[in-house]
Amino acid sequence: MTIALSRDSELSAERAEARERIYAMPLEELNPADPDHYPTGDMHVIFERLRHEDPVHFTAAEHAGDLGHYWSLTKWEDIQAADSNHELFSAEGIVALNRPLTAEEAAAPYNDGTMTPEEMEVIRARGSRSLLSMDPPDHEAHRGAVSEGVSPANLSAMEPLIRERAGAILDGLPIGEEFDWVDKVSVELTAMTLATLFDYPQEKRRQLTHWSNVFTSQPGPGMPAETQEEKNAARREWFVVLLDIIHRRRSEEPRLDFLSLMAHSPHSQNFTEAEMLGDGGVLLVGGNDTTRNTISGSVYALSKNPEENAKLRANPKLIPSMVSETIRWQTPLTHMARRTTRDVEIRGKLIPKGDRVVMWYVSGNRDEDKIENAAEYIIDRKNPRHHLSFGFGIHRCLGNKLAELQLRVIWEEMLARFPEINVIGEPERSHSRFIKGYETMTVVIPRRN
Ligand code: HEM
């Protein structure tokens, strides 16, 4: 079958060879979760093919690397329907599509070095839990415990602080020379905001970034944790710090930071330590990589699309809609995974009870049946908040308004300072099936004459 291929502003022309290769593969061999597809952008081609030829796709264990078999939903309608139906698609014990943890890995945060293999196995069998991997009624208690941290009133109170910090970061940038935008701006601003949300010492903010980076990456050479042991040690370190803070907050006056809210919530008396660790982890990762990669993505996308950049600079009122378009186009979290609670039929495919189903937001956001010219980056779309990137249903992103606020503020401050930001070469993209982002991105801000 031949199909009209859309121009994807994230794929370079050299990828024509990859397109041919992917379209020549037997369908059943397609493994959209292979992290190798993400730095190259090849996943867009795989999803494009799946949306047309096999929208509810089964990857058998023999083609799934170390992941085990799983199902992929690639069309907007199916993703939205599954995400909105927590009774049929349960989040219990599952967030992203991952290799199942060994007992040693599962027990790592709690293991002070004295645990027996049997004790570790008990922890593995119990599974990890956080607000993002719970069904009702527990989910409501856990989400309710922290939601005030991002209430409209709290966000309004935070805005001047975010603006001041954003301004200070931008004023400290080198002008007329190359530097890494990811490290100097995106990471720095999100780390500062995260430290504020946790009321964590600002001077130690990069520790939060480090933990988040470790949790969301596979250990390996050059990665934030080079070995599984290092990753286990970092998880234990975070656990000890987090619990210590929560215990201290309990003896202090209630405040509006996430950890104080958790400490004082009437529900949290019943939370286990493992659940608090889980919730803390979701808040940490949720507030970190996502926003960071959207900040970098906006600079990258505008540099690749000069006509959109010109529109923005001519009319700064487009900032909020540019922000939403970037969140759609970037899709900082590629997917969430669920488990079916009974046999389900979708588009003639029978998904058995208990199987993992992956809701690929990164594919739904480029579904031409739902979004016109979906592969393109267009900052003045009619309905820019119409995207899947924040999910749907009871788990819809708790921090979505905060993310939009940070992006809006930094862009207001950037437009006020820099008439031009030039991306040099191609950014280094993250090797991850879950976090769609950038490790480094070299830019130059030209000197004004
Ligand atoms: C552009 C930035 C962001 C994106 C794309 C994003 C995306 C997502 C997605 C896809 C989900 C799961 C939705 C679902 O399962 O239906 C989620 C949940 C969540 N996000 Fe975000 N997020 C962003 C920023 C943030 C920020 C800044 C925070 C603040 C701490 C945050 C906190 C959370 C929390 C706590 C959840 C779990 C909600 C629940 O399970 O009830 N996120 N986010």
C-alpha cells in the first residue's frame, strides 16, 4: 500500500532510507518501544505506518527485547478512550512500559544492606505504587493529598518567583558564543521550580535533577547511572532524604509545598512509606524532564520553522498557543501504560485480560484524522490545547497549568531580551522510549549591534 507521507518537521530528509526500511519490515516485527528509534525520530515513521495499517498493534515477546509482549494503541480516539476508562484499563502497579524489576531492584530503596532475598521478593511481589499507578479509591486520596500545591492560588503566588528566576538565568547567559541551552536554561529553570515546589534547598537543586535523570534512564556507559548498582544506590539515597523531609515537615507548621502537604494530609497517615516514595518520585520526574524538554523543544522547533518564529516575534500574544503547540509537537512523555481488567476488543483485536496496553500519545498527537497537518509545527492553530500530551481521565497531568506557566513566563522574558536564538547543528536526543527530549542543544545568542 502507498500512502501520502506528511512532512514531519522532526525528521530530516536523510531519514528517507529509514522510511523505506521500516515500510519493508513485516508488521509483526515492529517494536515501537525500542529506545533506538527515538534519538533518530524513526518512531514517527513506525507510528505513521501503524496508524494506517495496524492501529491496535501486538508486539510479541520475541520482538519486544526484554520487555515481554505488549499492545500499542496508536490512534487518538483509542488512546483517549482507554485513558478515560480506568475500570477497564487499570493503572494499578504500572506507569510506563518497562522490563519487570528483579527482586533486588524492586527492594533497592528500602534495602539498607541487610535484606534477605526472601524479603526482597516480598517487596517485588507487592509492586510499586504511586498516585500515577493506583486506581480509585486510593488514587483520590493520594492525588488529593498534594493537589493544592498546584492550585490556581498557589500558581499565581509562584509566578513572580518563576519570572525573577527565569530573568536571572537569562541575564547570566553568554552572548555571542556557543553554549548548551539544555544545561544552562532548561535544566536550571525546572530545577529551581522543583526545589520551590518541594521547598528543598535551592543550592542542592541539581541533586533533584540528578535523581530524576537516574530514575528515567537505563544504566549504561555515559548515562546518569552507569550501572544498576549505582541506580539502586541513588534510589535508596532519594528514599532516605525524602522520608527524612516528610518526617520533619510533620513537626512543622503546614505549608503549601508538596512534601508539607503530603506530611499534613489527613489521608497520608494511612500511606505506606513505599507509597510516599512513589508519590514523591512522580512529583519529581513529573515536574522535571517534561517541562525541561518542552523548553528545549520550543527553541528547537522555532529554529527549524523560521516562519513560525517570525509570527511569534511579530505577535507575542501567540506565546500561550505556541506553548501548547510545542507540548503537542514535542510530546515530552511518549506514553503511559495500563493493564486490562478483562478481555477487551478494539478495532477487531482481542486484548486478553491482564495484558499491558500502551497509550502512545506521541502517535495520537500526529493522527491526521484528528489534527490537520499533524506532523507540522504551527503556532497559531485554532485549538492549540487540543492534544494528548497531558493524558485524560483521572490521571490527567496534575501539573499541566504549572508547566504552561513556566513556559509562558520564560518565553515572555526571552522575547523581551533576545531577538534571535540560533540552534547550532542537531541536538543530542534522549535514548528513551518514555522521555522524549534532548540531552544537549548548542545555541548562540548573537550580539546586538
Ligand atoms: C509539559 C509538561 C508535562 C507533561 C507533558 C506532563 C505529562 C503527564 C502525563 C502524560 C501524565 C499521565 C496522564 C495519564 O495517565 O492520563 C502526567 C501525570 C502527572 N503529572 Fe505531568 N506533565 C508535565 C508537567 C508536570 C509538572 C510540571 C508537574 C508538577 C509537579 C507534573 C505532575 C504530574 C503528576 C503528579 C501526575 C500524576 C497525576 C495522577 O496520577 O493523578 N507534571 N503528566
